[in-house]
Amino acid sequence: MAFLAGAAVGAAVGYFLNSDKKDELVEDLKEGAANLKKVFDNSFGTVKDIVDAFTDDDFETETDVPTKS
């Protein structure tokens, strides 16, 4: 199944790269890759901030959650 999906994607990419719209397709792919990188960088930064907050020396381990009696 994965082989067939890969072959279909390869055929579609080959078709578009041989068409008159290949420059437009390449620009769209570049823009999409840049947007994906930006989203990944922002997400990674957010995760890093969360991890840093939990590993900070000033982080208190006590909570206001009442204990079971």
C-alpha cells in the first residue's frame, strides 16, 4: 500500500515538474517548507520554554490541591 502511494505521489510530482506550472509548484513547495519550518521552530521554542520552567530551580513542587482524608 505504501509503495503504491509513493508511486502515485512520484507520478504526480513528475507530471507537474514536466508541465508549464513547474515554477509555480516549486515556489509553492518552497513557501510551504518555509512555513513548516517556522511552525516547527515556534513549537520547539514553546516546548523548550515549558521544559525550562519545570526544570527551573525556583519551580515549586507543592500544589494547592487538597489531599485525600
